[in-house]
Amino acid sequence: MSLWIRKDGQDGPKIATVDEWFQLSPPKEGLRQWVDGRSAKELAKAFLAGGSPAVPPEIRALLSSHPELGPVDLREAFPEHKIQLDEFRGETRNADLAAIGKARIGRVAVTIEAKADEAFGDTIGKTLAGASPKSNIPRRVAALAAAMLGHAGPEINALRYQLLHATAASLIFAVEEGAAAAVFIVLEFQGASCKRENLERNSSDLELFLRALAANAPKPAKGILSGPFLVPGGGRVPSGLPLFVGKVVRKVV
């Protein structure tokens, strides 16, 4: 079936071109991030490559790679989708793209983090060290870590904070949409501007985070979903809802 891309929310206007994507759902830093070869614009180009909305083949293959999930037919997608993580004041999680699809298990919620070679934000340790005395960040980190990992302490300081709140948001989004499973995808755009050491760092950071989700998690393979991960839950993060995590690479010129 065809894919509909809309401005955030199911009743938002449709997006059919790269220009409309930027006009209706621009990245947080606007034109500064809207650059060929970098993740924000390449995400739009990937989903509109044929002149109309369509799921990139790399994503389709990934969503067919796990026997417990099976092929997922994405129906609707929302760029820059805001997901409330908790009741603390502060910014929401902005998923680069959130989507809803159908699979044999039922409704499936997908969030996509688009990357070139930029990092998954700061580590949790650096995030906590840089928080102001009045910030809610320490309480948010502790709550998300307990919900996702079952514990919070110095042992999680090397993990990337973005991976923690992005996977938590994927599960929250799944609950909001009445989905039977959540999928978090890293869509990596590799081009001439990417540095190999940065790409290797990101791969290592993702592997480290998956081992924190499950100590016996196998090394992630590109193009293959890992999971399902079942997290303790807490706050807005559900327990018992399967989470799948995967990474795909798309070459850009």
C-alpha cells in the first residue's frame, strides 16, 4: 500500500516533496541542518526518492529481517514527531521520523534516527555533569534508565543519552498508537563528508547500548533487527512491549 507522509499528527497536511518536508517539518536548526549529504535533508530525499512518498528499500528489508515481527507495511509517517518522555518540564523527544505500519502481529510503531557521522549526543555522564542545579535532567535520566535498563548509576555513564531517550520514546510512541511492537531504527547516510572514525564510534556506541539493554545481546548486524528487548518499564515507558532495534546504511553522493 502507499505511504502517506504528513506534518506531525494524523490530521496534518500531506508532504509530497522535499521542499514541502522542509516547509512543514523543518529540523530544529532549520537551514543550518538542511544540507545535501547530511542526515536531515537526506532523510527527506530517501523517503521521496521516486518523486512520491515511499519506504526506502533499506528500511523495507530491515523491517522484514526478524521472524518474530515479519514484514511491516508502513502506512503513515510524521517527520519531526514530538514524543513526551515524562511529566518533567523541558523539551520533548523529537523523532526524526515516526511511522505506523501493519504486520502479522498487528500494528507496529517505528521511529527513525537519521545520522550521517554525527554522534548520538553526549554520554550520560557528560549530560549529568553539565546539568544546572535546577535542571530536571538528573531526575529524567534516572527515571529513563530505571525504566529501560532496570538501574541507574555510574555504570551507565558511558552510554549515549540520545540512545536512552530515543528507545524510550519508541516504546512510548507505540503505546500512544496502540501498537503491538516498537521499532527503533538508525538510518545512517554515508557520504564523502563522513569520517570513518566517527562512523566506527557510532557503531560502538550502539553496540554498547544494546548490551546494556540485554547483557547477552548479540553484536548488532547492519540490516538485521535485534531483539525483542523487554524493558522493566516505569513512568510513561511500558513494560512487556517488545522493542526491536536495527541499523541500516544508505550511501549518498
